[in-house]
Amino acid sequence: MKIAVLNGPRDLRIEERPLDTDHLLPDEIWVQTLISAFKIGTDRGNYEGAERVPGAPDYPRWVGDSNLGVVRGTGSDVTRVKVGDRIVTRYPHQSEYIMRESESLAVVPDGVDEEDAVFAHLYALSSQCYRKGLFQPGENVAVVGIGLLGLGAVALGPLFGARVAAIANSELRLDMAARMGAHAGFLSDDPNLKARLDEFSGGVGIDLVILTANPWPAYRTALDIVRSNGRVAIVSLLGRGEAPLNFNPLSMELFYAKGISLIAVSGAPGYLYPPRATHPAQVTNRFSPDQEATFILSLMADGKLKPSQLVTHRFPYTRIAEAYEMAYRREKSMLGVIFQWHTE
């Protein structure tokens, strides 16, 4: 099998490795990748050698975590999937692999386009921003950072009953947010941003800010625009690859005096949903990442969610390094990127 391996900063290569598909263990699943998606923000940071994320592997390391493939074989005890099923997993950019049934996966319903389904786990994270952010229908939400993750939050907001304002650093991203259902969009450097959001919210203010951008100025914007006693759901890796701070991130006027809540969107919202067993080998929480991804796929099946409209680039797997270099250069035209592994 072929796999993309990052041997050091900006040293990405396709390597050939053996894979024994003839002797599957009872709980193993053999998957052949059709496409994988490039999660630009996090993957770019890994590629350029930014601050290491806790728990992430060191070099040489795999890259990517949005994989859509077809089940080609199963062990004797597997019940979650069958041969021929399309599944989305958190596996890296690679042509095929063998996984355990207890690992993260969601079955793609018939009729769902592959270029939509491959983003299911990413959009599940967008959805968790609402759940962990204690969102209530009818609230005003501002999404700061309009990349793939932010656009997922924009698209889901109206489906959940939110009024959504997109905050971006370019008109191009605001146009994309409008296509995904944003009720309004504003540039992050607009000197009248707070006044415009006040008008947007009818004077009530922004109840929940979803922060998907890493730079510290985006964090400051999030704290600045949320209403008193509001919440900021942070799904970004704050400060990763950024220069040292030039302000106090928990200053009295931005944090204490406003009485806001800062919420890290990481892992399942277990304190909201008690544990339950969903599979003999898997004890999890209601709305675990897999369950959230399954919910996202159901919205796609209903025709309510179509992230494929944001795909800007499609590459054969042999051009992965080229795509990562484009991301390294911060090419603004790049948003949804698909790598194709089997085109026959």
C-alpha cells in the first residue's frame, strides 16, 4: 500500500509499505481508500513544523485524518460493516489499510456523494462546537475563522436554529459563507464590527462565538464581540505557529468583567450525555465523534448539507506534496481539497 509520510518540515513523500490482507483477524476490516480530504489548518501546521500538538506523533509521521473508502474484507466477528460498504474514518492519506472494528468509523448512506461524505468527521467537529457550547435554538452565533471547519459551523447553524454571522479575513471567504447559509458576513478588520453585530442581533448581542482560527488576533476578536455572560467555543489550536502574544489573553476587560465562558471543543460532551455501550468493544458517550459523524451523514442524505460545493482542488495522490506546498504559501483560492487514490 501507499502512504503519505512527513519525514520532517516540508519533507512529504509517498512511501510503499506491505499490507497483509489475506489473514485478517476476527475484528479487523480491510479498507481501500477512494478519496481523502486535506484539513488545511491543522495539516499545514504539521507540514511546516509548527508547535507540536499534545499526543501527536513525531517525525516521521502520517498526515491527514479524513478518509473515505470501501470495505474490501472483514474478519469473522465484524458486525458494524460488511464488504462493499463505504465508510469514513480518521485514517491518514493512504491507499488502503487494515483497521479494528472498535476504531472510529461511520457508514456512508446510499446516495450520499463521496465528496460530501469525506468531510463527515470534520463537520462532526463543527457540530460539537454547538453541543459543547451549550447552544440553544434562537441564539445569535458568530463564527470567527472561515476555513473548512468554520464553514461547517456556518452551514450547521441554520439547521440547528441559529442566526449566524460569519467573521472572515477576506471577501472571498464571506462569499463562501453566504453560499453555506450565513445570515450575515463581516470582515474581521472592520472598524465598525461590534456595531454591525449589534445591529445584526437586534441589540441582544452574540450569545455564542465559535472560534476556528489559530491566530491570537482572532481570539481577541472572539472575546471582544461576544456579549456579557456569553460563551466562546474554541476549536482552534490557539497561537500555533504564531508570534508571542502582545496582549493579556485573559485581561479583565475581555474576560473577567464580561463574565464569559471559554469552552474547549475537544472530545465528546460527556458531561452532557451519560456513557452508554454502542458496541461490545466500544463504550462511549451519546454524540461521540462517530455518532456525530453519523448524524452529519444523515443531514447529507436528506440533502441539507453539501460541503462538496466548497471543493476547490482535486489532486491525484501523487501530487500531495504539491498541494501541501500550496497550503504552505497560504493560497487563498484553496479551501476544499480532495486527494484521489483509485480512479479506475
